Amino acid sequence: MLCFGVSIGTLKKLHVVLSALLLLFLGFANSKAACPGCTTFHSGIIWGYATTNGLSEASGLASSGRNPGVLWTHNDGAKGKVLAISTNGTHLATYTLGRNVDDVEDIAVGPGPLGGVSYLYVGDIGGSQGTNTVRPSVKILRIPEPGVKLSWADKPRTPTFNNVDSFTLIYPDGSYDAETLLVDPLTTDIFVLTKQPGFARMYRANVTTATNKSTLMLEFLRTVPFSVASGGDISADGKQVLIRREDTAMLWTRCTNETVDAALSRTGTAVPVIGPPTEPNGEAVAFLRDGTGYVTLSEGIGQPVYYFQSLCPSIPRVTLPLTNQSSFVGGFIQMNGLAVGYPAPVIRWLFNGHVIPNQTNFSLVVSNLVLTNAGQYSFVAANASGSVTNHAVLTVRLKPDLRITEVMPVQSTSPGVPTGDWWELTSFESQPVNISGWRFNDNSGALADPFVLGINLIINPGESIVFVEALSPSQFRSWWGAANLPKGLQIITYAGNGLSLGATGDGVRLWDNVTSDPNNPVAQVDFGVAEAGVSFNFDPVLEQFGGNSQLGVNGVIQSASASDIGSPGRIIAPAIGPVLSIQEIGPDVQIGFDAAFGHVYSLEVSEDLADWSPTGETFQPANNTPIYFEVERSSAQQFFRVRVD
């Protein structure tokens, strides 16, 4: 028998050591324990094809934080362009960085210095000289995300980014090639992961408080056991980190209050990518902002956008909420919402808490509105995990916002020139209004003998229609000059007893095709004694009718073949190119001009006067006022112009 002797003091010391070792072991085990969470994804389906010829070497991919349904991508290398595409691959815009870059390899979306603003982070982090070359520092460009519209698919835009900040980040311990850029949505930390066999070196920096053109030192964090890292992303909620190369992807789940560094200290979980040969040199990957999965894109023209749906059971959540709406009797509304979850939620609509039969889509159309259609509309999205409800209120008005904006009851003496009384109707609605069968009269006739408008007569938002007595449209255009009238102006001829407008004072009344009450017009105006050849006009700033037209004000012109003045078809002056002034203020250029109410001004730039690109700067003045655009000059020779719509 072997016996060991030990003193009480020794036992106490041994107990302390064992306890310390146990705590150390438990702490180590906890640091390596994976967080609970589902990491199961569908094997991948094609959502569409990136068909633009401008994208042949897709290297990075990011889901827009500002524009639902939009992805940001780019070619690798020094081309200095970032493309906006829809999630089905449709080309929407090609933005110019306006900065010199060496080798852009990845792109990310995340927060930045201004709260509530989503930023693009463009990673000029590659080797810059060719395959497997290295560099001692990298460059990160940070840009506030511009607005992008899916409707641009019809005519893709070519703007230049504004407010581009550039940061140089230096490796503390050597030179590397890198192709993976991550931005932490919880801390705004930037991570660069090197591309090398066997593992990736992980570096961190934070540029939130850094000024433009700053140089910062990267901090080395750890090696990550992932070979040849070629791209990655962090989910919008910060809970998942994804890194990929051509044929493999790994996902790490991040615990609550845990750093990205700590999350990547554990072993990741393999998740699917398509891989070669179907997806050649696949590097680009991005989580969708709504948490429903991720998408990938590979090199080559016309490559598929692959979608990998999360198969984790989740309670539905609203990603596109309903908005309150207002319309008029006889009109229509369309309510659009969206909710996501897994399994895909089942949809039902309610009106004032009662189920609307046979409505199971996220879009609801209500036509031929009546007053009783007003109330609360809701959609309920439900699956096995739970449900979510979203509400909006519909207001139904008796009348659409149509206004009589000009009347000419008496014309100047113009021998040989056919002229006649006319008036103008303008729509201030946000949707088309069908005015077929509507009726109008002067003050004396009311509904006893009105003129009835013909069929298929639609007035569009912002449109003005001219109604003229006894003249054909061609005669009216000859009188005022076709070049002076808006393109496509609708001119309606009318005739009838008692419809002539009184030169000593009268009025115009417009009724819909339903009412039988002459005191319930949709629009009406009254006017006093008229000056021959001068119309009564509408002030678009004060939104008042009744003043005499003044030549040169709010689009008022003199007719082409007489001395009459008015603005048929318009309530504001047509777009006129402003006279520009330009001055340099440090690194910026300031372009000033006089802006007129009712127009939208957009700044465009060119380096050769042949290819003009929008800068993204726009302005819509609330009144006539001097304004200026200020942009950072990005090359030695630039030309600017202002587009007016």
C-alpha cells in the first residue's frame, strides 16, 4: 500500500490551486462555447442575373441599409466605380467614387459618425499590383448612402458620390493582401481580414471620429482558421459573421455583448455557397438587411444572384409598414406592406377589425371608394412561430383636389385671329383622376344646362387641362403658339347656350358625374371685371386665384398671334437654365445661381464636356431664392452644369 501524507496547510493550498484551475477551465470553456442560434440555410436559388456589361469581376457585395431591394457591388481593381443593382440583378446606377483607388476588393454597409445615417464602406484593401501581391497599408472610403430607386431600371443613372471620406490604415506588423472587409453595426469597428493560405489575420480600426484623409494604425486581433478569405459580411443585427472563398463559407454566431473578435475565436459552422464551376471565382457575399438570408455573386458578365434563405423558424416581422392614405370618393387606393418570417407567413387583411375575404397578398387595392371605406386597414402575417399585425388609416374625401387655375373671359381685338373664352383645370392630386362625364357651367347655368365632358378624360398629377369655347385644339395652338405650350397639353373644345364667360364678372363651376346638388361643386372660382386680353391667374406660392396675369411671372407669356397674355397649361414658369457662378473654397467648389419656385435643380459634372454625370446633389426651393451647391473637387479639370426639371 502506498500512502501519501499532507498537512492541513498543504490541503488548503491544493484546494485553492484546484479551484483556480477549475475556474480557468470553465472560463476557457465558456469563451469557446457557441451561442445558441440556428445556422441552417437553403442550398441556394437564382433570384436573377447581373446583366450589365459594366460588371465583369464582381468582388464585393453589400445590402443597402437605406434602399430596400438594392445591393451595392463593384469590380475588383482600380476602376473607381460602385454599382447599384436590385436583388434580382437589374442594373440601377453606376456611381463614380471620385477618388483614386488601387485595388477595391470588398464593400460593406454600416453606421457612421451621424446617427440614423447608413454609410457605404469601400475597401481598397487588395494587393494592388496583381495576384498575391502585398501592401503595407490599405485605404477605406466612407460615403453616406445615396437614395436609389428601383424605377431607375428603365434608365440606369451615372452619378458621382458626394461627401467621400478617405482613411489610410497601416498594418502594424508587415504587408499583406486582403479581400475581406467587415463593419460592425453595433460598434462601427472596421475589420480587415487578410487573404492567405491556411488562415486569415484579423485587424481592427475605428474611423468614426477620424477626419477625412486621416491615417490610423490597425490593431492585430487574432488569426482566424479560414484559408484564402475572399469576402465577408456581418448581419444587420450584428449577430452573425460570414466569411467565404470560392468554394466554402463559414458562419459564426455572436453572443450578446460579445465582440466580433471573441465570436471568431470559436470554430465556425459551414454554410452553403454554389462554388465552381457554376459560380466561377465567387467572392461576393452579403446578408440581406431583413435577416432572411444572404446572397452571393461571382465574376463574369451576366452572373446569377444566388439567394440562400435562412431556414431558422422565426416569428414574422414587418419590413415594409403600411402608411396612412387619403383619397376621394370614386378614386382608389393601394396599400402595400411586407413582413418576413420562416416558414413564410400567411397573410390576411382586416378592415376595422373584420377580416376582408379573399385578400391574402401583401398588396390591397380598394377601388370606387365611398365614404364608408374610410377606417383602419390592417394586415396580419402569421406562421407557426407567431404573428404580427400592422395598421394604417384611410381617409376618404368627398372631392379630389382639382382647382380652376386660370380664366380668360375676354380677348384682345385681333382681326383674323380665331380666339375664344377659355379656362384651365389643374390637378393637385397624387394619382390620376378620371373626369369623364363631369360637368361645368358658368355662374348662371348651374346643373340645368351644363357642358358634359367626354369619355376617357384623365387628368394626371400636376397636369393642367385647357377648356376653350368654340375653338379647335389646333386653332388654340395657333393663337398661343405651339412652342409656348406644354408638350402634350390636353385642349378640350366646348360649346353651348349660356357657356360664354361674362366680361363684367362671372364664374366657373365644375361638378363630378354623380352629384345632383348644384351647391356641391368639386371646384369653383369667381372673378370680377376682366381686362381684355389678360387672364385671371393663379399664384402658386400663395395658392390663390384671381389676380391679373403679369407678363414673365409664373409662366405668363404673350400669345403668338395676338396681344393676349396668359399661361395656358402652366401654373409656374417653364424650366430655364440658370446663370451660374463658381468659386473655389479650399478643396471644394461652390456653384451658385437663382432658383425659381416649382422646379427641381440637379448638379451634373464632366471632365471632358462629353460625358455628364449627376453628382446626386438636388434642390427644390420653396420660393424664388438664390442657392448654391458645394462639392469637393476630385480632379484638376472639371466642368459643372445645373439641370432644371
